[in-house]
Amino acid sequence: MPSSLQTVSATPLVPLGQSAKDIIPKEANISAIELMHILDADIKVLLIDIRTFEEFKISHVKHSTVIFISKDYLDVNTKLASSEIRELLVIKDHKHLWDKRGSYDLIVVFDTDSTYDALDTQPTHPINIVRECTTDCLDPNFINSDLPKVLDGGYSSWVYHFPKHCTNPDRAKKPAPPKPRRSAPPTLIRTPVPEAKAPAIYPLLSSEDAQPKPIPLTLPEPPPAPVPALLPAATLPVTAPLPAAFTCDSSTSCCLYL
């Protein structure tokens, strides 16, 4: 049991069976909340502040392992080696931290509002220059040889979430309010509308035409009479020829044989 004069550290340690790298995010960027959880754990972290000297003097992270590199020097020098970066450190104690950069479990670089997505297509950005130089000429026995993580949102995000861990937080540049993400507009399915047809125009009817008229009844025509079939010649009756001396007297209406 600790005595009443002793204080018990609330700093959580790395879980048993895991190393420091097991709880470090695999992505190239890290949020301010994730960085705070790592700082609270038993993990060695080196922070590299890449802003202007005026911004750093007004407000910076309260931590024992912070390196300041002026952004103004990096804007005009796009190709630098690790030894040249060392000469740009205006604070003498920071040169010693730079020489030991490979012994840290995690290195995090940031500027005022850094985001990895915006730096991915800008190889000459000051943050990308420093990230490349951190792994230059490192002793292979050093623990960390990975590229540093980028603090998502930069120092503005850090002072917004953890103002107590900053010097003069009220004077630091405040982050812009997050913009709502606009979802893609729904795809409208347009149903083809049939063309409107002009109404049919009918002629006006008189009162007589409007009265119903009887429909004439048409009877079907009778079928034609059947034609009698002709008898064959063999069936016709045979009549005897008249005698040559036979005459007919029309006055007496009788026939005489001469």
C-alpha cells in the first residue's frame, strides 16, 4: 500500500503480451485522440512541430520530446538530408532529440492543420520532406525505422481537443468548424412521360341529328332457285314422227290425213 505522501501514476501501460507497436495505428495518419492515448501509455513518442517560429512561440504542445523545425526554411529547401535538418533546429536541446529519433517507438509530425490525404500528392511539402529525412542515415539497431505518422488536423486539432496540454491555448489558432460531409445526391430515375395528344374535335350536332334514328333492317336475299338437272338422252321419251300427208286445218281445228 502506498503511503499518503506517495502518488500513484494513472498512466496505463502497454497490455501484457503486446508490444508498443501493437497499439500504434497502422495507417499513415493519427488522430489527436489516438495520440493522447499513446502518450498516456508507456510508449516513447517524438513530436515534430513544423510551423512558423511565431506560431510555435505563441503556443505549442506541452511535452518533453518535442522538436521544432521552422516551416519557413523548408519552404525554400525542398531537398535536404538529415544532417541539414539538424542544422535548421534553432533550439539546441532539439538537436539531441533529433540524433536519437530512431530510438522512439513513434514519431508524429504536424503543422497547423496537416492531413495525410492532402499531403499524399505533394512530395515537396515540408512535412513530407521531414518524414523522408527522419529515416535517413539511421542506425539499423534503432527501434523505429518507419516513416512518421501525420497528425490529422495538425496542431489546431490538438489544441481543440486538449487545450490543457498546450501553452497559451487561448492564443493558438483555433480550428475551423468541421464542415458537414455532403453525401452524393440520389440518382433520379426519370420515367418518360407520354406526349400529350390534342383533344379530338367533333362537329356540332343539331337537335334533329342528336335524335336517335332507326336503323334500317336489311333482310338477307333468298337463295337462288335450284336449277333442274338435265336427264340424259337415253331417258327421253321417243315420239313417232308425223306422217308426211298429215296437215292441220286451222279453221276446223282438226287434223286430216291426205
